[in-house]
Amino acid sequence: EGLIEFYSSFKEMFEFFCKNTTIHGTIRLVCSGRNRMKTAFWTLLLLASLGMLYWQFALMFSQFWAYPVVLTMSVDSEPKMFPAVTICNLDPSRFELVSEQLEQLERMAEESLTFLYGPKASSRLSQLRDRNRDRDKDGAIRVQAWANLSSAGFSLSHNFSLVRMWDLRAGKKHSRVGFRLCNSTGGNCFYTSHPSGMDALLEWFRFHYMNIMAQLPPELPQHQQHFQDLVYSCQYDGEPCRPSDHVHFHHPVFGSCYTFNSKGTDPFWAATKPGIPYGLSLILRAEQKEHLPLLSTVAGVKVMIHSHNQTPFLEHEGFHVRPGIATTIGIRQDQVNRLGGNYGRCTTDGADVAVELLYNNSYTLQACLHSCFQRAMVQHCGCGYFYYPLPAGARYCDYSRQPAWGHCFYQLYSRLRNHRLDCFQHCPKPCR
């Protein structure tokens, strides 16, 4: 009956509430009415407890709306399809069509080595270059057949010479080496400097190499070298590999590469038993007869194990196998399933991604980032980066046609590396 009574004042109603509620401490507000200090103390204590209550509510709801994920792991042992395996010779092939330009580039590299470290530093490079002058008859025929393109007027530019820059504050003990890049108007210049002269020389050599290779016809770098030049023997599960088991493709840095079991649909590549005898066994040859010593400074084979229908980005992933030894590699498949939606952005097949892929294989984060950067190159620099596929109607960068493309590229790549280019916002991780 007391709950529906009418009270003559708010004070009486408040006292009734304090005496009958289950909130701890409210009864103290009534009992301590004769002592204002106690009333103030219990009021502050009650307000503080209510504040803590609502703070806990806020934490609980914020955690709920954050969609937390519980990581669940399971181990499966049923038969699986063997993964795709890509191998490349670390020594890229020397194209006969641009042999003159490559020899000129190596002479310029000798001059730079002499300038940086003295004449003894360039003697080894000179010996390698002289060895590469010996061409077989087939090479001579190719040079003659492509003579018109080889003498198309392209020449290496000396505007990008290596220079040493001394740090005046640290004296002559500290210096950096690099080459100068300017925009199309000759302003806004900067140096691609490195603390190591060898790192600067490798970067300088690769920059000129891209300008040389950009003049080749698009179909020429796709020519296939003999499979037996790299793979002497191939067996899987004790059975010899078939010609249809590998696919050839050209890598801008490593040259001819081969991918085994690229599609993952052939029952021949089913993995039924663990162990070395039941896997892929290869005997490889690391040939260096046409070595480009400043483009690839090591000998051996690049290997990458990856999913089927996936473009292998060997410059970012994979591992090296040194020649002269037997290497055994054990593999285990880890499958990650992301929930997507409110739990985080991911894409199932890339169809909902704003970036149009330049690769014909399945969606990967690297493929999306490369495609996004290449389209940004074409938009801002007017040409494409040689190491990535081209959009329709675009051409690769070449300083005989775009003298300032290097300035544009290094600035754009710096923005990508520092996450100031919107490619990382447009390219989510795959859901699986």
C-alpha cells in the first residue's frame, strides 16, 4: 500500500525510496540526516559507486560491440593435395637483344666501383663481363634477328651517376652514396642515398637495368629456357614428373621460373603419406654462365611453397637453396579462416575489392597491393613499373621517354611503404 501512496513532498518520497530500495548505502542517507558530514560522505560514496557501475556497463557494452573472437585450433591428418612449389635460378638470364646496353651498363658499374673504392674493386666485375662476351651461335643469330630493335637509339643516361656525399657535421668519416633524381622541370631534386656504397651500387644498377629491359617487346621476356637447364631430375612420391606437371613463367629479376602443381587438381599430386620418399624430390643446377653480378649477387635457387592458383612473389617470400648441398624441407599447412563482417574486413575472392587485379590468379594481399601501386604509377607517373604487370594501354617506364619517372616512382613508393598511399585501405586480407 505504501508504494501507491501520495506523498506531500519529494523529501518524504525520497526517504521512502531510501528505506525500501535494495541499493546498498541509501538507508545511510536517511539515518545520517542529523549529521551533514556523514550525509555528504555517504552521498559521495553512493555517487562514486554508481559511477563505477556505469563505467563497468560501458566496458561490458564496448567489449560486446567490438565482436571479440575466440581462436579455435584443430589438427587434421586426412590426405591433402600437395602444395604448389615454385623454383627460380637466382641468376637472371641475359637477353641478347640488349647485350650491348648490358655491357655498357657493366662498364659504367666498373667506373662507379673505381670511383668509390679504387681500381682493384672493379677487377672482378671486369673479369665476369669479359667472360660473358663469349656467345654461342644461337645467341649471334638472335642478335642479328633483332638488330633493328637493338639499335633503336636507346642509350644509357649518365645523368644518374653515383656520387659520394660527405656529412659535414660528422667529418669525412661518415658519408652516403646515391644518385640524383629530379622532376620533369628539373626541380624538387633528392638523392637516393645509402650508408653502404655497395647497396647504392646495387640500387643504381637495378634502376638502369629496368630502363634497359623496358625497351624489349612484351612477348620477348616470356621466352622459355630449357627446363633441363635448371632441373636435372624430378620425382614425386617415387614417380618421375611429367611435362604437364610444371608451368613456366618469367620473373623480372630471376628470369625463367617453374611452378609444380600450380592448379592442384591432378590426383597425381595427392599427398597420402608423410616422409621424404613420398614428397617432391628435385636435383637442380645453378647455372651462372650468363651472370649479371650486380643484379643478383648470389648463386643458388629461389624456392617458394605456396597455395594453388596463387601468384608467387619471390622477391618478398620464399627462401634460398645454396648449391652443392642436399636440402630437406618439411612443410605443414596452416589454414586461417577470418570471420569478416563486424569482426574485421576481409574478402572471399576479391570481387568486392575496388582494386582491379593485374594478375590472373586468385586474390592475395600482395597481388592487390602490387596492382594498386602499378595503377597509381600509371596515373601519377604516366608509365608502369617494370616488375609488375601493366594495365591495358600502358607502357613500362623508360627514361628515354619519361626522364623523370624515377623521381616519381621513389616518392610514390615511399608513400606506399609509410602507409600514406591508400592501397592498404583498399586491399583487405583474404578471408581464408
